[in-house]
Amino acid sequence: MEILEFPCAVLVSLGLRALRFCGLSLQALAWQFNKKNSSSQPKESYA
């Protein structure tokens, strides 16, 4: 079982890193999308 523990830990850490990266990229995309939308709409609605 010790042979399996190391790859599992590596896979988990890589998975968490991938999830964090996907979350950051999704946040950036949503921010850009909101920025584009807010430029065509009055800013009072976001305040």
C-alpha cells in the first residue's frame, strides 16, 4: 500500500492545483464579461 500512497498524494495535489487554476481563470473570464457588460450599462445599477 505504501507504493500507492505517494502517487495518490501527487494526484491529489495536482488535482487541487488544477481546480484552483480553473477557478482563477473562470473568475478572470467572469470579471472581463462583467466589465464588458457594465461598459454598455449605466454604472448606477452596480453601485
